[in-house]
Amino acid sequence: MQSQFSWVLVKCGLLALAAGFGLLMTGCATPSDASGAATTRTEIVTESDESNERKRARIRVELALGYFEQGKSNIALDEIKQAIVADPTFSDAYSLRGLVYMRLNDFGFAEESFQKALSYKPNDANVLHNIGWLKCQQALYPQAIKFFTQALADPLYGERAKTWMAKGLCQARAGMKQEAEASLLKSYEYDAGNPVTGYNLANLLYQREDFLRAQFYIRRLNNSELANAESLWLGIKVEKRMGNGEASMQLATQLEKRFPQSREASAYHRGAFNE
């Protein structure tokens, strides 16, 4: 069964990448979320350095980003096309185009777009991250891990938590559970509040019967406003395996009250604690 929190990464991860993209265009991150090996840095481009063509392209990409975040992929693509017409060398336009096509499950054109972005901005960390996640969706795990590793090799890369998380999830899918745990722990060090990281780390620890450590991570998540049916269900199973009947019942009460129609609530009623 695919993790609900893993699905959250697929959906929210793209939006997070896109959010970073907007910042990157003004000096931070781009819609892609990763970088490869360390690269030679150039002077920061300021507004006065931009040509009229680049300014028009940037405005179009900013509009496209807004539509992308609203789920309006076709309109976003139209704005991106106009951005590329205005400035065919604008890497950020191709980066966002890759994200749109990845959302549309057109993996071939998504990769073509990311590679085009790299041709104008070699070794861009954000683009390399997105290629890594794209490869992971295609179950090309060695390639995916290679791109994530390249991204994390850049000492100036600012989205390390997200890339360590993506790398860990990809390693878990590949059956590399020990490596996945190590990657998720690194992500947790950078961003302890990310529910995707917290849940998947707790789940890995639960699977290898390290219940005490699993309890630490899942309790922290379930004590936050980000708890959901899946995290509560994992918490119930952890507490039950540790013999904490009262804690398990408290979580079960929350699950039944807040998510009565969920498959996790149904599993609880069936007593399917080993599923």
C-alpha cells in the first residue's frame, strides 16, 4: 500500500518545489528542488542586469507559477511558452515546464525540459533534484539516487532537507531500508517538522521493530496539527506493540472521531494490526 504521506510528497513536494522556484528567481530556489555537485558560482544577477527579454520572460514564468500552484497546468504551459519565446535561454522557464509535465505524468517531456534547463544553467541543484525525483517515479532508483547525491554535494544548496527526504523515500522504495533510514534522519536534522519525513522514518523503524525510536517520531507527529489517519494508525500499532494500552486507546479515539470513514479506522475495527 502506498504511503499516504508519500503521496503527500508527490503532491505537496511539487508545490514546494514550485514555491522554491519563485524565490530562486529572485535569488533563492527554483521550481526544481535540487542540485548536483558544487559548481563555480557567478555574481548574483540583480534587476539592473536583466535584459528586457529576460524581464518579460521572468514575468511570464511568475504568472505560470501561479497557475501551476492552482492546478491550471494548461494555462501555466501557455505562459511558459510565451516566456521561452521572449527569452529562449531562460533556464527557469524550462525548469517549471518540467514540473508541469511531471505532474501530467509525461515523463519524457519532463526530462527533456529539465535537461534543457541544465544546458543553460549547468549543475543547477534544483533541477538535479527534480530529475532525481522523476527517475524515482519511473523506478529507476540507482539513477535517482545518483542525482540526489549530486544535488547534496553542492555546499551552497539550500533545500537539503527536501532532497534528503526524497532520497530516503526513493531508497525505501528500492528496498534499501538501512540507507533510507540514514537519509531520512539527515532530512529530520534539517527539518524536524516535516510530516512526510517524520512519518516515513517512524514507519521504517516500526518495520524493523525498533519500537522505542518509532514511538519518539510518531508521537511527535501525532501531537502536532499535522497528524492524520495514517499517522494515528501507525501510532496505535507502535503503542500496542510496546504494551501501552492506554496510549493506544487514546489514539484510537482520535482516529474514530476525526477520520471515521478512513481505511485506517476500518483496519482498526477489524483488528488488522499486522497489515
